[in-house]
Amino acid sequence: MFEYRNGELYAEGVRVADIAEDVGTPVYVYSKAHFESQFSRFDSAFSREHVISFAIKANSNLAVIGVFAKLGAGADIVSRGELFKALKAGVDPSKIVFSGVAKRDDEIEYALVNDIMMINVESEDELNAVDRVAKRLNKKARIALRVNPDVDPKTHPYISTGLKKNKFGVPYDEAYDLYLKAKELKNIDVYGVQFHIGSQLLDTTPIYDASKRIADLMRRLMDKGLEFRVVDVGGGVGIVYDEKTEKEPDVNLYAKQIEEAFEGFDIKLVLEPGRFLVGNGGILISRVIYHKTNGQKSFLIVDAGMNDLLRPSLYNAYHKIAPLKESSLGVIKCDIVGPICETGDFFARDYQIDDVPNGECIAVFSAGAYGFTMASNYNSRPRPAEVLVEGDRYRIVREREMLEDLIKGEYL
Ligand code: LLP
């Protein structure tokens, strides 16, 4: 949905340079059509009953959550704030699952009061907390244990979660006993099983392996009288950031493998995709402020920084970058950096790009997931605006922050 026509970048039917001119930079630009088509590709890959609970940590703009809610999606949330946003965006509470390593009592209460589908519990302490809060509210809490299947997802260590050494979930070998314990708790309704082994998986075989391990655990527990109504297989399906080196995972194969692993179980599947739905549906537009050369190295200094898009700095992640207007100035090799006072403030290093004159814009691609949601006000920089494109129209779905926003709630 982002393509060059007559040498200029378009988002669906809109010339991206017009958005930059009108709304200013930096600005995130999203394509609604991309979101819809990714959702439909994912959805139609499954043939058995399922719910797609969009992991809103990937992109929690109200309008974006709203696009998926309209398509029938639920939400995977990890905090009280995300539950608040999901409800505001119109997500059906019965399709909301609550993930996260440690939920506070007030968060558990908020989830129970809103009657969400289930809470994914990650430890014995947390199970006791959910039971205690549910008892106080005179409710029975639907839960799944997040089981850590100890399967290597073969992705970046910071976004691997399914190994024994990670802090996530209940260790596979302990899950059996904890389920038996959960069954005896008065205010707990053992509703499902959940696992999530990592993010940006280009090969989904580890999810298949984990599914088989989980199915085996379920069989043993069913022999003990446990009844499961859902299996939540988490998210993690990757996207292509670099066309030269990466290949998109086959979602049909992914769905087939999961369905095969849970064949014969009378359960509903829950899926928690984040990045797959939104990653390539967003770009970050930034204006070149200066060119600079220090001895051997050249820098293209742009008006977005690591506070606006953290992924390159934090994970050394690759994002394709290109000028909004194809130029005939020739290719330069440079570091593309922001104005922030950190050496780690870069979007790309030793990158070959068609030179862009000062004052013109670049697009950082694949920025729809974990872009704005990881943005901060570091260096007292107002966070960028967000724009949603729909056909040949666009609208601001989050205003650029103002200077006044930087002191909101502060006292001298
Ligand atoms: N479910 C759970 C329990 C998760 O922890 C995550 C992501 C997801 C679903 C969604 O995963 P996805 O489908 O988006 O891969 N900030 C990092 C990614 C962190 C992912 C954290 N958990 C990045 O920018 O790459």
C-alpha cells in the first residue's frame, strides 16, 4: 500500500509528501487497506473456530485498534492502560486476553470487572493473586496458564520469550502441578492454555513444536479431569523488513500446523498477532535537517530520533529507508541519525541511499509495529503525529504533542 508512482511515494491514493507538508514531521503514516488485508489473510488461513486478539502493544492508536475491532478482532493486552484503550476503541471484552509477567491487584480487578475472556497467569504467586481478587469481587476468574514450552524461537534474544532462561510463563515441567492446584481454587475457572515463544519469527516451526508440547501437556491434564475451552498460541509471526535477505513466513502453513497439533481437542483457538497485522502498514516520515561529514564518515541528520522510533537503537533492527521523492543526486553512503544526544541515536549505519537535499523528506519503512508505541519524550521532544490513510483521504488520528504536553502534570 506504500509505492512509488512517477518517482514519488504514495500511501494508498495519497502523496506522502502532502501529508508531511500538511501535518509536519516527524509523522507516522498508516495504511488502513494494509491493516485490513493483513487481517483478512491471517483470518482466512484458519479453518477452525478462532479469535484474533490483536496484540495492541504493537500499535495502540485508538483508530488502529478500532479498525481491527470493526473487523471482529479482540485484543491481547498487557496493562490496565491497554485494557482502557481497547475498551475505548470498541473491542468486545469477551475477546480480550490479558497477558503479562506480573499483574497488580488493581489490574486484575479492572479485568474482572470488565469480564474479559481470560487472564493469562504467569506464576503461582499471580494465580493466588487472581484467586484472592476474584474472591473479594465474588467472581470466578477465567484463566489460562502461560506455559513456557522451552522451545527456541531463533529470533533476537531481546524478543525471545519461550526459553527456560526467560522470565516468561510457568516452566513446562511445573505447569502440570500448577494446573492441578488451579483446579482446586474456588474462584478460579481453568479456561485455557496459553504460550508465546517470541516475536518476529520468520520460521514458524518452533510454534508448531511448542504446540505439540502443549497438546501433550493438555492430554495429561485432561486425564485428570481438567477441561480446556481455549488454546491461545500467542503471536510472533514475523514480517519482511529487508526484502534482500528475508522471506515472509507462510501463514497458511502456520495455521495448518497449529490446527494439526490441536486436532481432536474441543477448543477454540486464540491468536495474538501484533507485528504481522500492522508492521508493514506504517512508515515514519522525517525531514533531513543537515548533511555532515566527519573525516571518513557522512551523516544524514534527520528530525526524527530514537525517541520516535527506538527499534534500530535497541535491537540494531534493520528498517528500509528511502527518499519520498526519487532523486537524481546519486547514491551516498552514510549513517542516518537523529538529533538526540546519544551515539545510539541512529536509524541506519553505512547505509546506501539516493542523496536527499536538506529540507526534503525520507520514509523509514516497516514502522507500523512497535514504532509509536515505544516512542518517548526523551530530550523533551514532543511525540510525533499519527495519520491514517484510507483510499485518497487521510486524517490525523493522534495530534503531534505540543510543548505544553511536555509539562502536563508537572509542578515547579
Ligand atoms: N502475545 C504476547 C504474550 C506477547 O508478549 C507479544 C509480544 C505478542 C503477543 C505479539 O507479538 P508479535 O505478533 O507482534 O510478534 N518491541 C519488540 C517486540 C516485542 C514483542 C513483545 N511481545 C520489537 O520492536 O521488535
